[in-house]
Amino acid sequence: MLESIKNFWESTGLFAAGGSPELLIKYLVMYVIIGVLMYLAIWRKFEPLLLLPIAFGMLLANLPGAELIHMDWYLVAHPDYGYIVQNGGLLDILYLGVKLGVYPSLIFMGVGAMTDFTPLLANPTTMLLGAAAQFGVFAAFFGALLLGFTPEQAAAIGIIGGADGPTAITVAKSLAPELLGAIAVAAYSYMALIPIIQPPFMKLLTTKKERAIKMETLRPVSKTELIIFPIIVAAVVSLILPSAAPLICFLMLGNLFTVSGVTDRLSKTAQNELCNIVTIFLGISVGATANAERFLSWQTISIVVLGLCAFIFSTVGGLLFGKLMCFVTRGKVNPLIGSAGVSAVPMAARVSQVVGQQENPSNFLLMHAMGPNVAGVIGSAVAAGWFLSYFA
């Protein structure tokens, strides 16, 4: 009887965690982090569709003794996928969608179906604002190199500055899978905090007069333009940067479902059912990579700091280029729309609208800000493709 009780006790997670005081402390710290993410998702409603699955995935990865995912199987040069399929658990199987790049591309298809490129086509110069907002990507890249990260790891960290979770995951799973959990948590957390991070810098770098600028109504865009645009972008970007093709092509395919007007069912499926299912799988899988032993390190702290700096530099880059456009056009461009060059669609555009209306209640910048916002999505995917082609 005593032997049975002893065997049962030794099989519990409590025994596994209590065997090492240092490990127990790490688990407790992870539970605090998980609690903060759940608080942000549930009570503050910051990106709940992603933060909540990620937080729960982190919880599953930090249940002592459960071993729901075996990251060691993936952190090798050539994972044995046959062995993983035969011997892995549910999370091991779900993580294959991340490792093989399936989930990010499908998420991009849903994003494409929900994206309206009309503001970008009506004012193509806003593409430059989306490009300028990628400044944070390269600033974080060089900052990571200075802190001792490898070039591959620095590239994965830099993409956080693009404010695009699926893109950050795509680069990290290929170039630095050991950092995937920290990079994903940092990327999605900062995306959720954009309404808090961006406004102070928007007000610091622009004058009251600039923030109050009202922009002219956008020109009408024909259906033909809307149909041709995704086809051309997919072809051109894929020919120049084949590594970006999975993200860009699925983004444009989703958009084509919507603008073509003949695939309404496919467009709705991409926007809703498919996107929601993949979001659940992606969030849980990515969160499950953040186990206490790997996640709680100086590397993670460095990634969190670099990620914040990347977001700030991306915001600043877009704003400064917006000020330049304002000067060149003699006050026809409100610099606030430059901050929307980060690819957090449509949250960054909404922040531009809110800050603009604080100075001028009759100001409506949302559609103007959507131009650089969707350009940022393309820009971050192109930056990711460049990193992958150079370092992979």
C-alpha cells in the first residue's frame, strides 16, 4: 500500500516540480507571466484572440511532468517528422503547422481577405510610409548583433519591429526556433499594446498644427485596379524574393477572394472559420514553446527590450517620414498616418485616427492611415523574405 502511494506521488507534477527549488521558482514566475497575459487578454481586451491561446499554450508547456510537447525533437538540424507523427502527442502534432510554415500563411490569407487596399491604391505614396516604418526591424537587428546574438537570431528578433505576429513566427521558426516562444510573446504583446506605446511618440514628434491637418478625400478606385493589384504584387515580390512568396501570395490570394466578387463563400471562410481555427492552433502551439527552462533567461529579457525598441523605432521612422511628406506637400499630409506604417492592421490606423481627432474632432484619418497600414503588412513580409533568403 505504501509503495503504491509512493509510486503515485512520484508520478505527479508536484513531485517533478519540487525536486528542484530553482525549477519550482521558474515555474512560479512563468505562472505570473501567464496570469499577466490572461489579464491583458480577458480584462483589458488587448488582442484576446491571440494572447489568450498563447497564454494557455504556455500553461500547458509548464505543467510539471506532463510533457505535452517535446521541443528537443524540433531543435535539431533535420527533425525526424515521421518519428514525431508516430510518437508525438497532440501539441507535437499541432506544432508541425508552425514548423512547416502552414499556420502563418493561412493566417495571412485570412488577413488578405479582410484587407482593403483601396486607400493604398488611391494614394500610392503612402507605400513609402509603410517602408519607412520598417526602420525598427533593422534597428533591432543591429541592436541584437551588438548584444551578442547570432545573425540568424538577430534577424528573427528584428522582425518583431514589423508588428506582424505571423511574419515574426515564420522567420523565428526557420532561423531561431529556440527563441520562438520569446519572440512570439513579445511580438503579440507589443501589438496589443500599440494604443499605449504609440501615442506618446506621436505627440512628441509632431506639432499641434500638424496633428490637426485634414487630408483630402481619396479618389475612387476601380474594381479592375483592385483585382489586378494583388496579382501583380504576388508575382513581382515572389520573383524578386521567393522566400517571401508563402506569406505574400497567400495574403494576395485572400484579398483576391474578396475583391473578385465571385468567391464570396471562400472570402467569408478565409476571414472567419478558417482564420479562427488556425488562430487557435497557432496560439496554443507557439505558447507551448515557452517552457520555464528555456523562456526564463537573459536572452528572453533582451528580446523583450529589443522588441519594445523595435516598435518605438518603427513608429518614429514612420512619423519622421510623414513629417517629410507633410513638408514636401506643403501641409497636405498629416504626419500621424506615418505611425500606421507598422503592420498591425487595423489597430495602428485606429490609433492615428484617435490621436488626430484629439486635436481636431472633425478630422477623419482612418482611411488615409489604412494606406501605410496595409503597406506595412507587405513591407514586413518583404523584410522577412530578405532575412530568410540571406540567412536561411
